[in-house]
Amino acid sequence: MGFKIGLLGLGTVGTGTAKILLDPVQRHPLVKELELYRVGVKSLEKPRSLELPPEIVTTDLEAIVTDPAVDIVVEVIGGLEPARSLILKAIEHGKHVVTANKAAIARFGDEIFTAATKAGVYVLLEAAVGGGIPVIEPLKQSLCSNRINAVMGIVNGTTNYILTRMQNEGADFADVLADAQRLGYAEADPTADVDGLDAADKIAILASLAFGGRIKLSEVHCEGIRQISAADIAYAEKLGFVIKLIAIAKRDSQLSSELEQLQVRVHPTLVPKTHPLASVNDVYNAILIEGDPIGQVMFFGPGAGAGPTASAVVSDMLNIAAILKVERGNSKQANGTPLLDPLLACSHQHYCAIAPIAELSTRFYARFLTKDTPGVIGKLGTCFGNHEVSLESVVQTDVRGDVAEIVVVTHDVREGNFRQALAEIQAMDAIASIPSTLRAL
Amino acid sequence: MGFKIGLLGLGTVGTGTAKILLDPVQRHPLVKELELYRVGVKSLEKPRSLELPPEIVTTDLEAIVTDPAVDIVVEVIGGLEPARSLILKAIEHGKHVVTANKAAIARFGDEIFTAATKAGVYVLLEAAVGGGIPVIEPLKQSLCSNRINAVMGIVNGTTNYILTRMQNEGADFADVLADAQRLGYAEADPTADVDGLDAADKIAILASLAFGGRIKLSEVHCEGIRQISAADIAYAEKLGFVIKLIAIAKRDSQLSSELEQLQVRVHPTLVPKTHPLASVNDVYNAILIEGDPIGQVMFFGPGAGAGPTASAVVSDMLNIAAILKVERGNSKQANGTPLLDPLLACSHQHYCAIAPIAELSTRFYARFLTKDTPGVIGKLGTCFGNHEVSLESVVQTDVRGDVAEIVVVTHDVREGNFRQALAEIQAMDAIASIPSTLRAL
């Protein structure tokens, strides 16, 4: 009673996945029941680090997802197409699906899960967020009794590596990025990572699971780390913060539950040094979940890499196989469609309401270059006050010639108010420029 | 199609559990299908913070575990008896069981799981380790593709609170313990916590899950924190360590897989400040899991308390209910016993071999009080060398009159060799006493 696996893709993750299946010793006994039945690749000629029986390898990926013998299709080719079409066709043919593809799920999750619910199959995606760190399954299963209030984390290893090096070396973004690209920690086109798009995909997926509704990716507010300077990191350090790219999804507590909206956003953030996420460095990822009644729990580990990602992919396969064993032990329902495990399946269909970023209430950090006119701090303070922006600290430093640098940190304020104040301040004669504004936890 | 819950115990955890069931809004929809059907208490007269319909509350716990209508029995009375007998009777009557009882599972897990396998029911115990922190289910499900090499963690909040305060305040054990008792962080009889017995129960459970075999609790090496002094914490600090009570289960890498043995142990440990467990303070718990291919992942959160523990208890109920929905959607097997989900069930029956502590290979810290004879460091070094104990650092400090204090940290050495060297050193004329020896990560 084995389970036939159709593996789409034999890159780093696909190879890592196949290696686990071919080496079941000391793993859960169920691994032995997963049969690597078909492997779909782009080219049969490419040299591989893994030897597979040639008869199971094919370039015809569509033949795998339509093969009646295949039980579980594993999609690790990445990208939007043909991944989306292959996943949908696999579902249409009654296959369960395991995928590591955050980009496809964040964009096409609605049609994929609608199709899966209709077909009575599972689509599992632990590897899509946090590499091998268990976070999707804990949200679905171990924490399912909780009312989740917030999910936040460091979910992109490349930007965390860059920010950690900037912090440790006092270096500027462009220099560290170039070095990270040379070392293979950042891609030649770093857009998806450094502009926060990858993190946005991941927080959209986490928000959907945490709050039991669909998320429109276009409504996720997203800012990257290109504008972070060595100066900002140094000021943050002095004020007791580190700067991290944080992805956040939380219930907007200002609104009643009737009209509940979510905040879902990705941006560089000043994190207090005492916060559990502050000490997550280098390529590591961590996800913090706040729920009632659990309080705060955090999951920490390697957020990428062949091994960790393959760990999640194969674990998902095993979870499907385990449920199928329960099901197959019994006979099918009259209508032929098996009931899905309501914790593992994703059956929510409504879209969550996302609050506009102007409604956000948060602390801000801002840095101003001023012509050192006496009274400029007074003018700043008055203008902020007029817009109900109260200041937690104001630091004036580095007077050079007639230019001074002023850094302010606000209390929790409405983002819209802060932006209005900022627009007025920008127009002041005494203000030379506003090199940076950042949100703080 | 609801699920009838028989709750045994209405203390803090029982009350927290009932509160979740009575307040399902914004939780997983499946919570609404859990019906609080019977609640067993010791006394009907005791005032409660929770109002329950009087007809569901009873002092007849046995009537609950034998009631044909009950689907899931939740044991949160704690202690060994009558908890063990009630769990066994519930299983015998075909009930699934959820328990938070680490003491009963660590001692009677073999008979409980043998009975559960025979009866075809689940016994889930997420709350038994780490309070609400998901760790049991991630080990069973999210990490099931891995070959687990080590599980280690801070799994007792009371001792972590005491050690954190000793560290921060430079205070001695007895003073902090007394204050912790006054504040309710330590019990009047603190034995189970400060002598490491509670942590031993928990690591026995984790080891059993991680390595797929049963663990004899009597073979778990266990040392508590009573002998830790402010002086040791201060020396550890200088050498770059913090002292934590660490529970460890790992494969013994010195042996071939044919004769594989495990190390399972609890003891105060010097943890390098850069280690992820070093910054886990106060009553927080954290569990670090090392596996192939995942590498290291860590789970962090509140290790106790009504809310977190109830979160785990209700999540376990929901996981059982979810599987039952899949099962009930189909008809029973011919023989009447449903097949169990092989990831959620615990079906291993062999006992793991545990290596004797003398075979352990680890780093050691030792503090010696010496009569300040010239050449005493040479004598120590020679004696250690004769027993193949190589030293990483030797620090001589605090010469007061004719007494000096010497602290050594060794490289990884065999514990048996270290103890032999220590016995010889103890007999030296130049050595006044050896106030402490501790293992280091």
C-alpha cells in the first residue's frame, strides 16, 4: 500500500526531496511507503548530483500530473507558469499536491484552493514560508484552538543577511548587496528579495491561514530595504533598536469585530533590541505568533536551502499519506468524494478586509536634515502636535557647518496624521531634507 | 455531528480549557463542534470562576470515562493516580484521550500507548511539554521527514526563572528560591522543579517521539540546580557562558548505527552566549531540534500557565475531531477497529538503549580551591593529561591569603575520564576543595 509520488522539478529542492525519499533509514517508517514514481525535468541531458533510474525521469510534466497511478504531485519548479497550470491540472485529475511555491500560492491561491475543495484533495505548502521551519502546520493544527491576533516575522533570508552585515560592519546597502550577490546570498536580480515582494507573498499566505480568509496580494503594503542607510542603522542602534525587514499581519484592534479589518504589510522596521525578533540574524528566519489564549510563541530556523525546504516538502507528503491511510482503511463515501480533514484543508472562501495603510497606528522614526536655525525643534514639535503626533524622543546631533541632523521617534500615531505633518515639515524653510522615515515596533 | 468531551479536572488548566470551548468566536470553526458534555471535579461546592450548567458537572469521574456517549476524554487532573487508571479505563472504553500529564506519560506511557494501539484510539499530549509551545505535534508531523539527531531545551520555567534572577542580580540560589516561592513562581515543595525531575519527565517524552522508541525514565540522568552558586554564574559569565538547566536527548555519534545508543539527560549546563538557548530567560521555555536535512529549528514561548496549556489541550482535541470527521465520513473497516493516522499515533514498542553517563563526551567546567602552592596548575594539567582530558582554558583568580581559585574548561572529553582525573585531583595536597563541576555545551 505505497503512495506514488510525481515530482515536478529536480533543482536544489527537488534533488533534496528525492534524496530523502531514497534514504529512509532512521526517519519515520512511513517514508518507506513513498515511492518516487515519476520525476519531471526540463532537460534529460543536464548533469545531476543524483542518480535516478532513467525510466522514471521524463520531460513530459503534463503526463505526470495526469497519470492515473500518481497519488501526490510535488511541485518544486517554482515561478508562476507552468507551475500554476500543472497544479490545477493535477488537482483536476484528483491528485493531492505539495508545493513550495509561495509566488504561485500568493497569487493564485484562490483558484487553486477552490479547485482543491471541489476535487476533495489536499494542497499543502509548508515549504512556502520559512523554508523548513514548521509554521504553516502549527498554525493549522497545533494552534488551531487560538484566536490569532498577530503573525509577524523575518521571512526573507537575503534581506536579513544584508541588514545584519550592514549592522555589524557599518556598511552601506549597495556595498553589502554587491558582496552578497558575489557570495550567492542574493540573486543577480535582487528585486523580489530587497523590495520586499517575496516577504509580501509569504505574509499573505500566513495571514490567510491565521485569519481564515483569502488575502488580495495587491492590498499588502510593501516596502523594501533599498533606502536603509548606515546612518539610520547607527541612529537606531543608539536609540535601542535594530532595523529588520518585518512582515506583519494583525487584527486592527481599533475597529469592532463587526467591521474587522486586518493590517497586512512588509517594511523595514525598528525593532527594540529586547524583542525576540531582534536577535534573529544572518539568513535565519523567525515567525512570531500572538494568540488568545497562548500568548506569544516564536518559531526560528533556516528559512531557505535545499535541505530545510526538502524537509518541509517531504513532511507534507507524509501528512497526506497518513490521512490517506486512515481513509483507505475505510470505504469511500456514497458520492465518491472523500471528506477532507478540516484542519489540513483550506476551505475559506471570503476575502479578508485589509485596512488602508493611512489607518495604521504605529510608532515612527524620522531623520531630518535642517538648516541649523534656532527653534527648528520647536517648529517640528508644533507641527507634529497640530496633527496629533506625540513624540517619544528627539535627538539633535552632528551639527556640521550650518546643517544639523534631528532624529525623532513618535509614540503610536495614525500613519495618515504622521504623513500630513511630514508634508508640512518638508515645506518648511528650516528643513533641508527628510532622508528617511521608518516604522518602529 | 458534534464531538462530546468529557473533561476530568477543573483547576487552572481545566478552567482555561472550558473557557475556550465556551467562546468559539474567531477560532477555527471546528471548535463549535466540540461539546463540553461532562466535567468531573473533586468537589461540587468549591467556588469557580466559570459558570457551567450544573447537570454536566459531576464528582463521578469514572462515570465520565465509561459513558458511551463521550468521544474524547481530557485528563487535566495531573498526578499519577487516579489519572493513570482513568486514562486506561477511558481507552478501554474506546475513548480518545488528551492529557497534559507529563508525569503519568513519562512513567506509564508504555502501558497507556500499548492499550491505545490495541483499542485503536489516540492519546495526544501536546500540553505535557512546553505548555502551549507546539513541539510534540511538529515532531510528529511537520518534521517527520527528518532523521532527528538531537532535541534539547529549556523545559522547566521555574528553574529558568531562578537562574535568570541569579544571573541578573548576582544572588544565591536559596534567596531567589525563597522569593520565587513567595511570588508563586515556585511551589512550596520545589523538588520536582529544582531537582530536574519535571524536566526529566519532559525530555523522556520528547526523546521517545524524536527517536521512535520507548524511554525508561530511570535511565534518564538527572541533576538539578541546587548546587549552582553565584560564584559559578559569575565565572561562567566571564568565560562567555550563561548557566541554564538543559534537557538533552541525542544520538550518541561515537557508536555505529547498529549499536546505537541515546544520551538522555538533564543537568545545569554552561551555554555559550551565542547559542540560541542562551537568551531564553525568565519563565520562558524553548526547544531546539536538530535534524537531517533540516538543520536546527527552535520553538520558543510560554512553557506553562492556564492559557498556553489550554491552547495545547484544545488543539489536541481538534486534531482528533478532524481525523474523526475523515473517518466518520466513511464506513468502518470490516473488523470494526479504525486505522490510526500513523503520524499521530504512537505505535513504537521497543525500548531505546541509553548510554551510561560515563560514556558521555562533553565539555566540562570545574572550579577548584587550592592552597596557593606554586605549580598547582602544572599538577592539574598533568593529571588531566594522564586521563586524556585536554583543557581549553585555565583561569586562576582571587588569591586570598594562601587560597587561590582556579577555573578550568575542558575540550570535549569522555565523562568517565574526567571523573577519574577529578578523583585523583581531589586527593592532592594542594587542592582544598572542588566546589563545582558542570557540563558545558
